[in-house]
Amino acid sequence: MPAWEMLNHAQHASLRVSRACDGQRHFAQIVADEFLQAAPYYPILFTKHPETGAFYAGVVMGLEPGQNLLTKEGVLADYRPADLERQGFYITDGQLVVDRDHPVFVAPDGQPVFELDGEAALPLKRVQHALHVLERGLPETDAFIGRLLEHRLLEPIDISMSFDDGESLTLEGLYTISLDALHALPDAAALDLFHSGDLQLAYAQTGSVRHLRTLGRRRNDRLGEIGR
């Protein structure tokens, strides 16, 4: 069980939080409000929760668990999803709590959570914003996905890659929005998606799939670095 503690300056004045463990995250959940920020950098795809079977959206940052291909010295250079920003922090009964055993709190390069005067430091402000984004965005994203399912717009995506070392990888359990199904919708349905903002999100998601090629190139580049 996580060692949850209610966050407060008196108890956590020396607490420091690090971004270095991003390097071990190959997938991060995102909400609909993040699509336009994430799409220029990451493939956005959908998958199913292993316990509930419910769809949720996320960004793919690596092709294998525990390996983020988009970090530099363990840190993401571009947009950082709220799910990563709030690592180690949770809301329970309306209170902000921390899991002291989480890796973000034990890395040596951590930044202080609190200023010397007890006010929230910038890392904590980013966490608070991220938690707000998720709290507001998760139900909105569930509703968005519900509309996609209502129009039968989600379909499995086939992702198979071959690499210079002769290895092949297949990513399973991922879904994308079908542009064929989207373009075949009746005019009234398409207009509803346009007015709700869903159409913009759909094109952002489908356009982001091109970044899968970037991940493939990054993996090949790392193979070359290992071989030198």
C-alpha cells in the first residue's frame, strides 16, 4: 500500500520532487484538453483499462515498458502531460496527499516542493495545476470517448515495426479514430461533432499517429549508440 501523507509544510519542508523517472514511462494518460498540446509531439492513442474495460486516451512515448524514447537525460523536452506532472501526488477526500515511496521523491536531482517561507514552490504549483486539469478533464474525456463510441469511430490500430538489429515489435490493444468512419457520418452528426469541438480533437489525434515513426527512428538510433 502507498505510504500516503497529507501534504503540509511542517512535515514536508525538505521534500523534493524530480522529473527523472519520466524516463521509465512509455505511456501516459491524457485528457481531451491536452490533445492539442500533446499532438505536435506524441502519438495519441486509445486503450482499454485492464480491469474495467473502459477506454481512455494516452500518449505513447516508448515502444516497450520502462523505456521512454523521447526523454533527454531522463527528462521530456516538450509538453509534459498532467499525468506525469502529478506523479506521486493524489487527491483524497479533497486533500492533497503524497506517496513518499514514489520514485519522484527519492531521485537526487529533485526540486523543493515548498519555498523557505512555506509557500508552494513552482514544482508544487505545476502539480496543483495538473491535478486540476485531470479532475476537470477526466469526466469530459469520458464523455468525448462516449460520443466516439456512439458513432462507432474507434478502431484497432495495427502497429508493427522492424529494426536494424533484426528485432520486430508489435504493439497491441491500441485504438485510433477511423477517418473513413468519420467522413462517412451523416452531415447532421458531423456538424454536431464540429460544434462540440470533437472534430478538432479527432483530427489532432489521427494526425498525431505519424509520431509513431519518430519512436521507431529513436529506437534505431539508440541501437546504433549502443553498438558504438
